[in-house]
Amino acid sequence: MQTENKDFCKILFSPYAIKQTGIICNRCKLQINDYTLACAPYELSKEAVQILTSLDPREYSLFTNRNKRFCLISFTFQNIFTQSYEETLIRGEIMKIEPLKDKENFYFIKLKIFNCPPDVSRMIDEYFKNYSSLQTDYEKLKDSFVYIDAENIDILPVNTISLIVKSKIEKHILIYKFSTQKIVFLVHEENSSIPPDTEITLRFYCEKCRFDVSGNVFSLKQYAPDALCMIMQIPFSPELTEMVSGYHKQILNDIELLQVI
């Protein structure tokens, strides 16, 4: 789990972090002298940045040359409000180059940041402020279930949800309710023979994105002659926690409006 401690605030660019920060992964560039290299963001803090890139032997020699380790990295972010693109330049020094396991010619490059640009610093602060709030909600709302019924279906941004087992085959399921730590769902008996303690993945297809939630089945009961009810225990998922938290906030706002009326 990512931490809010200011000394260890590193954004790992998961799909959630990419969406929240607005970073455009295919516009990341590393420049050393007159040489420009396409790369992908992997991890970012106010002190360092780690990127993933492909290097041929000649490029590897160039980037490990001790006399050419000062560099410039370019990140492009999309403003979530204006949808405009904003480029940020970060000056730094290459500290370490490590090969990616089982991937020939792919490397992690870690750079020390000289002075973190103010806009990047603010973005990191805002990201972890929101992340810390979600971590709090993960515990606070663990027993506050969201029921999937006719009343809530228009509020939630979920279109469909699929069950993925080790075979990687997606099977549509019916969610009954979920909280930040548990998901209760129904699956057709002939499509599933999942024993308790099995790790599974649920894939949520939403209006603007999709995300996976993995966890263990700790309870399995016969719901109907041809259906099983499963309860899944899940670790912290920022996407799911954000959905549960947003739902409850909207319900509270609706209640307050009714009281005013």
C-alpha cells in the first residue's frame, strides 16, 4: 500500500495513478545532451523518478557514461478540468540503470531530481492527500454496503462486472452488494467450482475506465438450485474505495437536500 509519509511519498504509476495524475504515458521523454529517448513513467516522488525504457547496446553505453549522466525528463499531463495538455521539464541526474527481468533490452532508469518543479510538487501533494483519505475510508466504510438494485443502478458508474479465474476466461456475474472490503456476488453453478480461500479477480467495466479487484473467496453458499453466493474479502483498492465513498457522499448530499426542501 502506498504511504502518506512525506519521506516516502512515491507515486507508483498504476492505472489508478495514471488516471488521477493525468500523466500521458506515451509523451514521456528523457534527454541527455542532444539525445532524446522515449520512455514510460514508473515511479515518481519529489526527490526521484524512475522510468522504463528500451536501450540497445549503443544507447546503454551512452547512458552509463559517467561524463553524460545529467539529463532532462519531460512529462506531459492532461488537466482534468480544461482537458488541455501541460508539459513539465524536470532536471536530474541518472543514478542507476537496471535491466528488467526476463525482458531483453528493457531497463529501469532511476534519476535523482535536483529541484522538484512546483506544479509537480503540488500534484504529488494532492495525489497523496486524496490517497490518504481513501485509505481512511477503506476502514471506515468496510461495513457500509452498496446494494446493486434498481434504485442504485443509475447512480453507480458500473456497466458490467466479470469474474476472472486462473483460466483467464471472463464470466459475467451478478453483484448483490459490496463495501470497501467485501464483495457479495452470485454466479451460475455450472460456470464455477471455486472452493473457499481461492484467489479470484473481478473486473469492473465502468463508463470511462475498467479496473480489477483481486481477493479471496472466504464464504460460499448455495443461493438457488442453479446459483452460488460467494463472499470475497479484498485488500485496499483505490478505485473500489473511491466508488463506495462517492456513493455514500452522494446519498448524504441527497438527504441534506431533502431536509432543506
